[in-house]
Amino acid sequence: MSELLYKTLRESVVNAIRTKIMKRQIRPGERIVELELAQEFHTSRGPIREALRQLEIEGLVEYTRNVGCSVRRFSLMDSYEAYLLRTNYEIVSIRLLNGKIPKDTIRKMESILEHMKHIPIEKFDKVFEYDNRFHEQLVIMSKLPRLEKAWKELYFSNLLAGYELLKDKGEILERQYENHLAILAACKEGDCEKICQEVKKHYWRTIYRILQEQENEDTELEKNWMMAI
């Protein structure tokens, strides 16, 4: 098999396994058996093994002794760390451009928000998809491939954590559009520090909602968050 064909196969397998995880066909904590997936996808175990390594980097699966590979269960601290990093990555990009967001980026963000505005409750999963696409624009505009790669490694963890940790889906649908609209408005103004503050507040709101739902009163988390960004 040529290198190009093998790469295409590997990427197809990664996408297929990721989709099964996102659709809950393989649930958090469930063991992943390489042989079963190889038989299902009519391939050898090599591409399966490489796909699982990629998904481990993305934070969707984990390897543990005496268990092997399983779909990762997300905790509050997993989300705390992921959102803290995402916030910092986006702020680096914003400050690199001194808050002067390209017009093309603004147009794409507007289009994404228009789709987000009309999401019905039965398609709740789209909230996190559009959320990621919106924030991705803030990183792509930097034209720094390593920064973009680092941000994207947290992409699917954000989706899965959203399913696992946030319970009030109706409230999320109502608030997400308005929260992102505030970021877009700041981007249009071109005030660098205001954009950074809106991004920072946006991510902290998500962590704060999780803390409330879990009745967690750890005040150090917010203090550390504000100091770290």
C-alpha cells in the first residue's frame, strides 16, 4: 500500500472511531477492543492502533494498566484545564494582531452565529460544533500553525466534555448565542483588551456553570483562573 493511501486509511479510521465516540456508540469508560474495530472496518490492527494514539492525543481515549484503551471519562478538572489552555491560545492570537480582527474572520464568525441562533433542542450537539468553529476563527487568523495545532488538540475534548458535564441543555442553547455575540461585538470594535476579556469571561462562565451544577464551592479555582490568564 502506498504511503498516501495508508495515510488516507488511517485518517478515515480516526474519523470513524471518533464519530462512534461522539455519538455515544462507545460510551465513556467503555473498553475499546482493537480486534473488534479492525473487523468492523475491514482493516488490520495497525491503522486501528495508530488511530487510537491520535485519539489519545485529542483526549478522547486513555490507556490504563490491566484495562487497555477506553473512552475517557471527563472530570471538572479536565474541562478546567482544557478551557484554561483554549483561552490562553486564543488570547495569544488576538494580541498578536493587537485586536485588529480581519474582515474575513468577522464574516465567518457572523455566519457561524447565524447558524447557532436557530439550533433546535433535538440538535443540541450542534451547539458545541458551532462553538468550536467560532473560536477556531480566532486562532486561524494568527497564521501560526503550531498554535492552531495545539488548539485543535483540545477541539473534540471540548465537545465530549460538554455532553458529559453540562446538564441543563435548554439553558445552554439560550445563552450560547448571546455569549458569542458579545465576543463578536468586541471583535468589531477592535479593542484588543476588551476582546481578550470577553473570551476570558466566556470560558469562565462555562466552568462556573459546571461548578454550580456539581455544587462545588472551591473558590480557589476562580482565583487561580484569573491569575493564570
